[in-house]
Amino acid sequence: MLLSAPPQQTVDLGPQQQVVSCNPKIGVHTRLTDEVEEWKIKLSLALAREMGATWVVEYFPWAYIEPEPGRFDWRHSDVILAHASRQGLSLVARLGYTPAWARPDGSTPSMLPQASWPAFAAFCAAFAARYRGVLSRVVIWNEPNLALEWGFRPPSPEQYSGLLSTCYPAIKASAPETIVLAGALAPMPSPLDDPTAMDDLTYLERLYAAGGGQYFDELAVHSYGWAYPADEPPDPGKVSFRRAELLRGIMETHGDGAKACLITEAGWNDHPRWTRAVSPSQRVLFTQQAYDLAYRSWPWCRAVAMWVLRFPWPQRSYQDYFAFLTSDFEPRPVYLAVKAYASNCVVAERPSQSL
Amino acid sequence: MRRRQFLRILAVTGCAAVAGCAAGDNSLALVRRSGRLRVGLDASFPPFEAVAPEGNIVGLDADLASYVASALGVQPEWHNIAYDGLYDALAARQVDMLASALPSDPLRTRDVSYSQPYFYDGVVLIGEPGAPLAAKLADVTGRLAVEMGSESAALARRLVRRAEVIEMMSEADVMAAVAGAKADWGLVGLVSACAHAETSGSFVIGVQLTQVPYCLVTRAQDKALSQAVSAALESILASAAWQACRRKWLGAKC
């Protein structure tokens, strides 16, 4: 009987906190989806605030929350939203990950068949309604221009437009003030005949052509820097931080200049062996520069949420070198550098000049 | 002389092979039957592994894997794989062994076997030639240069008590600062320090502050092959050929 009782709240929310930061666009993507212990959720969000982040982006898998049709388990998302709110953070919720009951046998959770669009839309609406007042925004799906994220089918902007047109009115009906973001596209120049991925610029053009533009309020953007500095001029043929400007240009071309973008993933990696990595010092500088560039030069950009604050456990791959904190909460240099930047909005000068 | 040495190694690995066969494991037998040891490495990490202008794989790990293959009586076959795919390639049996400057990772030992370390990388303290080298970071005074954001910078933040820590953009900047007397000390990676000390001689290498053991890696269930590799490695590491190999790729200072 004790085992079936609901879990006790074991971690006090603490006093209401407020983010102190000179740059209100600083954000970070957390990875609390698989974080079991509540104190770690609280500490993660507190450390995001202490770094100077106003925004956090978090992933809420549909399959975790609605494991059976109509049976919702909100316990984990309740904990995250409560602590994020108490830390004074604006939380952006990415929604996706289809439960087994809503997809064909043998498919992966990235498969969302058209027949299940209404069920997913109902979940999104229920999520937005439950967290009215504490939830800032929802993002519908993730990187639909990758076959990997689209049920291993060829990416289809037209189908994704249909998904948006199903979810958007459902969310607005249940929580009208919730801002709905179209899912971020994987930044990648791809050949036209690539069945595994579609160039993000092409995809966005086709999304507009399919009428998808009327079914989102803002656009989520992924804007990784790879080995380029933050101010590297944008080029359709390469992945760099300012590739976001190319997506922005497409929005303006289609009359969507009044809508904002929100970068939900970005960043640099300082793995010593990964081919797309930079040195630790470059990572520090480029990250500061990216936040500063968005703050001073991108009025259309709501926030930049870098990937990733921390993993619940080491990934034992190059992914660990995207993290701002180690799994045991040790701050990596980039965390300390962003924290220093957030106190005065001064990007570190190239230090070798100081001698 | 080198041939006699390898015959001795072969004798040792033969014993290991018998032990492995006794356990009913045919991993070593399969390698011998194929006549090749499929070696996985990411050839983008000189001086351990790189692709030479002629297109062949070269480096300390390549030489080491060649020695091991010879000791097993087979030819090495190179599989140049991106770093993050190395362990997957081993698990998928696309390769028999990894030789790619891989640190041992206790969390992986359910799936893989690590050999004894053949090299300890890590952070070293460097100083001006002729100056007495400090034995630990807490004793360092004056100006200590580190690469911003690096493991060295984190070490300095934790352990330096009496020196002024100066952050620089790269390890090359750190070594140039020490060589140019703009800093009294520096913290850099051992391999970088060895390479620069070899060519410039403008600083000396002191105490090694961290130890990152590089090992050869085989599948945990391939016990016969693992034992044979370890036995071969033990002999190789004791040989003059290995010392020459180290000098060739890392310099005399390492």
C-alpha cells in the first residue's frame, strides 16, 4: 500500500528567486527528462539562474506523460515546472516522442502518423492548459527535416505543416496566451536528393509554401557554430551560428518579420578529438560572443539557449563536451565564463594580448 | 636484433593463446586464421595516429599496433573510423582491436578489456631553463600561464595559491610566454610540451600533474585475444624498439 502511494515532495521549492543578468537573452537547454532525483532538478535550474540564464528549454516526451490514451502522469513535469518557476526562469517546453499506442508496431518514437496528430494535439493542449501562467512557450516537434526525427521517413514540410495546423488551434483553444513555436530545423546543407535530411533553408521555404506560416507564433532555431567563430558570416553551404540570419531572411520574405525567433539549441564543443570541436578557449570566447551578438544585433531573436547545461549521467562521447556542468555539477570553464559575462556584458578579450 | 625480439614476444603470446583456447574462446584463433588484425583508430590525432601525405596511417599507435600484430603472427589492417564510432565498431565486430590513444574508462569494462597503459598523457608544469622546478602547484610563485578554459586552467584555479594565473588562447601561446620569459611557469599537455621542447629547447618539463592512461582495447568476451594482446604489449613495452618508437613520435624529452 505504501508503494502505491504518490511520492512525497521531498525537496523544498525554496524562496522565489529572480535572475540577475545584464543580457536577458541568455538561455540554456537543460536535460532533465531523465533526471530522477528532485534535488538535482532543483540544483540544475538554480545553477542555470546563477549563470545568468533567463531562459531554459526542456524536453517533455509525450510517451512519458501519457503512457496510455487519456491517462496522464504529470509528476515529473510538475516538479520541473515548479522549480523553474521558483527560480524565476522562463521555460520553453519542447514536445514530442510518440507513445507506442499512437504509432505502428515496430516504429520508433520519432514516428507520428497522421492518424495520431489529433491525439498529439490534445496532449499539447493539455500540457499548455496545465501549466498556464508558468509555461512560456511550447515547441512542436524537433528537427522534422531529419528522417531520424520524422519516423525514418523522408522529411516532408507539407506533412509538418499539417501537424502544425492540427496542434496550433488545439493549444490556442485551451491556453490562448501560450506562444507556439514551430520546431527547430537541424542546421544542415543537404543535397536535394538526400532522403535522410532536407536542407533547413529549403525546408522552411516549403513550409511557408504549404501554408504552415499561419500556425506558429515564433520560430525555434538550432544554430550550432561547429568550428566557426560566432561572427562568421552566414553561408547557405555551411553550419555556423549566424546561419540563423538566413532562416530569419526567409521569414521576412514571407511577411513574418513581426514574429520572433528563439534559438533553442546552439553552442560549441571542446572535445579534444571531435572533428567539429574547437579549443576550450575558443569555446569560451565564441559562446560569450554569441550571446552578445544576439543581444546587441538581433532584435528579432528572443533568446539563445545553448546546448546543454548538464547531462544526468556522462554520455561518454563528444556530447559531454557540449555540457556547461559535468554530471556531478562541476562547472566547466564555459559556465564560469558565461556567468562572468552575465554580470557585466563584457566579452573576454583575447587573453594572449594581455602579456 | 628486432627479429629476435619479436620471436621472444611470439613465444609469450603463444602461451596466452593456449590459456585463451582452454577457456573455449576462439577470438585469437579467428584473428590468426584470417591472417590480419583489424585495428580501429581515428587517424586525426598526431603524433598518435594520422594520415600521411602518401595516404598511409602513421603514428605511435600505428607502430604499436603493427608490433602487436607481428607478435600475433598476422598483418595489421587499418580501419580509420571517426572517434565517436570507435567503440561501436569494436562492438559490431568491424574491428578486433582499438589503438587510438584511448584512455581507460572504468564504466566501459563490462563490454571491453583495456590493456595495461602504454602511455600516460596529462598536464605538465613547464618552466624556464635553469630555474628550479616546483614539485607541486601550490609551491608555484610568480606568473603561471594556462590555456583559457582548459583542464590546466581548472587545475590552476583549484590548486595555485601564490602565483598570478594568466589565461592565454592556446597551449602554443603558453609555451611561447614561458620561452620568452613573459611567464615564469606554464601548464600544458605533455605531448605538446614534448614536441615543443624537442624543437625549441626553450623551456624545461617538470612534474606531471595529471595522468591519462592510454590503452589498447579489445572486446571483453574476446579473452584469448585480450590476453595475447596484453602479453605482446608487455614484451613490446620492455623492448628497445619501443623506446625508439617513443623517441621517434614523441621526442627525446618524453
